[in-house]
Amino acid sequence: MQRNYWFIALGIVWTILFSGISFYWAMGGLLGARSLGGAIYEMSLNPSPSFIRIVWLTGFIKFLGLILFLMLLIRWSNHIMMKILYYVAKIIGALLFLYGFLNFVTITLSTFNIFDFDLGSYATIWRLAFWEPIWMIGGIFYFFSIKNNKSLSN
């Protein structure tokens, strides 16, 4: 298993910052919430307890990525563990990238009135210029943090 330490380091920073934003919002912070737009922004203005729990949960789920990145730094002698980490990193990376990419495509289509999203122009710009690319960048960090070598094929 070959590790790309730059992608792992960037992935760790990305994970901490990205989960930190969720924790900040879960604690009642509103800075940046307007950039999400739509119902999420509306719910953040007067959050219900269940909404706050969901935001905390998303922060913890995002933070779990830190465990994966730290596990990638360990030199595992167990071949099965190496394979599991390899595939988990690749799958999570692909899913994060696809999530951001598909959101980017659908939001772009909504700007041409093909889909009807209630985001507003402020949130649309932020989602296309920042949030969706951030998801895709995170996916790239996961996906390229590790690469296959002959020891995984055996």
C-alpha cells in the first residue's frame, strides 16, 4: 500500500475544517449559513432540537474521516486490513466527489430554470463557487491518499 502523505495531510486538514463548520453551526453559529440557501438556511435561523441534532451528527460523521486518514498512516502487517483501508478510502473519495459533482450539476441546471431550487442567487453563487467544489476536493483527498501496489493484489 503506497500512501500519498500530501493527500493524507490535506485530507486531515480538510476533515477538521469541514467537520468544524458543522460543529460551529450546531452550536448556533450562523456565519456562512446563508451561503447554503434554501430550507437549510431557513431552518438554521430558528432551529428545532431535531435540526440541531442532525447538524451535530453530520459534524461527527465528517469527523470520522480523521480516523480513516490516521489509520492510513499506520504500517499494517495485516493484508486484509490494508485491503479494507484501500477500498474504504477509494469508495468514500468517489462518493464525496460524486456528491459535490452531482450537486454542482443540478444547481447549475437550476440556474437555467431546468430544475426549480429555492436557493436564491447568493446561495447559488456560493454553492457553485465554494461548497460543491469543497466536497469534490475532499473526495480527491480521500481517493488519492492511497494507491494500490503489488502487496494488495496478492
